[in-house]
Amino acid sequence: MYEFSFVVKSFFIGAASALAFGPIFILTFNRAALCGFKLGLATAAGAALADGFFFSLSLVGVLSAVSSPDGPWLHILSLFGGAGLLALGLYGFYGRVRDERVQHFECVYSFLIVFLKTVAITVFNPAGILFFVVICLRFFPGYVGHLSKWLAFQGGVAVAGGSMFSLSFVSYLASRLGAKLSHRMLALFSHAVAAFFCMFGLYLLFDFFRYIVYARFF
């Protein structure tokens, strides 16, 4: 009975966390609105896989050392994650409207390429690691580090399923909305999203260089 309630709770954690207004939510919405439901779904699948993976690792206690504020790992992730988001944002400004359809650099990629890119973006997001570590400690405080690997795997699959459910819904709504918006509005929306990624990437890079300065001089 406990296993069933654990899996159900994990599913709802994944579904709720995917709806949080952050880089992955915006990326899913943006890709679906600009490129259609298929690439929005690829984004959802990549994020869901990474979410489930992080959740399983958090349950077995693997991420405890990685998430330590005194260690270097989160700051190293900030470097790679910040650089990736900044690059994604800068490339986003190349989206433009031509020939009565949106021509965006993301739209030329295959389902697999978009899926893998989203996995990488999610994995190198330090906020994602911290989020699932905190969630596990909050909802399963007595079980972190003590669960069987099989049950932790089930929890990860449930979180991935919940995340996929929510982001697929977001993707569907965005694709429908994107089909109704004018080309000018889609271009403006794409540039607004690109600006958001640039700012978030710069914030993560600032966190990394601040850590380097403090470690070197203080």
C-alpha cells in the first residue's frame, strides 16, 4: 500500500513541478508555439526524463554531496548551464518571420535532436537539482538514502510521467495558440523568451564567477 501511495505522490510532484514558471516551462511553450506540437512534445519528453532521473538520485541520497552549497559542483553546473542558456537565448534572436510562416532555428531540428538538447539543458540546471533534493527531504524525509533502488526507480518513472503529462498539455495549448497568433506576435514572443534565457544564463554565470572570486580571495 505504501508503494502505491508513494508512486501516486511522486506522479503529482512531477506534474506540479513541471508547471512551475521556469526555463523548461518557457522553452516547451516557446518551441510548441513556434514549431508545432511535435517539437514541443520532444522538449517535454527530454525534460521529463531528466526530472525523473534527478528525483531517483535524490531519493537514494546521491545528490546530497552535489547539492552542498560549500562544494564546487553546483557552481560548475552554473557555469555550463549559464553558458548553455545564454547561447540558447542569443540564438533565439535569429528567429524571424518569412513566407507566411515562422522560420526559427529550432524548427529545423529533428525530434531526437530537440529531445537530447532538452535533456542537456535540464541536467545542467543547478536549480533543478536543488529543487528535487528539497522536495525529497520535504515529502520523504525518513526515506532519503534508505529506499531500495527499485522503489527509487519507480518514483523516478512516476515523476517523469507526471512531468510529461503536464508539459504535453502545455505543448498542446501552445501549439494551438501559436497557430492563431500573428507572425509578428510570434516573433515578438520568441525574442522575449530569448531575452529571458539570456538573463537567466547571465545570472548563473554571475553565480559561478562570484564563487571563484570568493574561493580565491576570501
